[in-house]
Amino acid sequence: MTITPNTTVQELIDSGRLAADYCETENNKSKKQADRAEKALLLEGTMSAIKALVESDAHGGNRYWSVKPAAHSLGFISYIEADRDMILKALTKLTEEGFLTKIGLKKVDGKLVELDKSQVNAFQLRYIVTPQVEADAVADEVAE
């Protein structure tokens, strides 16, 4: 068989040059690639929404954040239209980038105390804007 630009995929399958499931495999690869790209865009959008929220005054100057509303913190899920997993991924990435810091928040002798995240359980983890990021934002406002 001579292969030309006009040779169809079906002819290649019939001649044994391509596996019968070639089209399905390639379609699955394309779908997975499109899904990954869509998730990456959603993650970037969620990260931008989180940054905009913590930098805005919409939350009344709240300092402590968690995924869902909890004691002494507001939940991102109340403000951002995304599922819990996507918010967690965005928070993880923002923490890795240094925009947010993960801390432990615990009441000790009637006072809220910020602790290292390793000193608390999962229900006491909170996120705050990294202090240097806050200082930079204040400096930018003063400069304007």
C-alpha cells in the first residue's frame, strides 16, 4: 500500500499500519490535554480571586482565613465560587509562592495565639497574608 496525503485513517487501520483503537486513544489524549488546560485556568482564576478578596475591604479587615468558615476565621468558600478541592489547590500554590502563610490558630488562656502549623491539628489551621506582602501593599498605598 502506498500512503499519500489523501490516505484515510480507516485505510491505515484496515491495512494494519495503525491499531484499531488509534482514534480512540488520540481522542482521549486530546480530551485529557483540554481538561488539564481548563483546570489550570480555573486554578489561576481561583488564585486571582483569593488575592483580590484578601486585598479588598469586602471582608471587614479579617486577618484569618480557612477554606470553610470556622471559629475566628472566614471561609474562602463563602466568597469564591469554586469547590473545596480547587480552593485548597489555590491556597497551597499561594502558600508555596509566599503570598499566604499557613499558621495554627488556637485559644490559649482565653486569647487567640498564632502557632506553628505543626503544633496544631488540621481543624486549627488558618491562612494569613504573609507579613512582608502586607507591608509591601501598605507601602504601595502610601506611595500613591
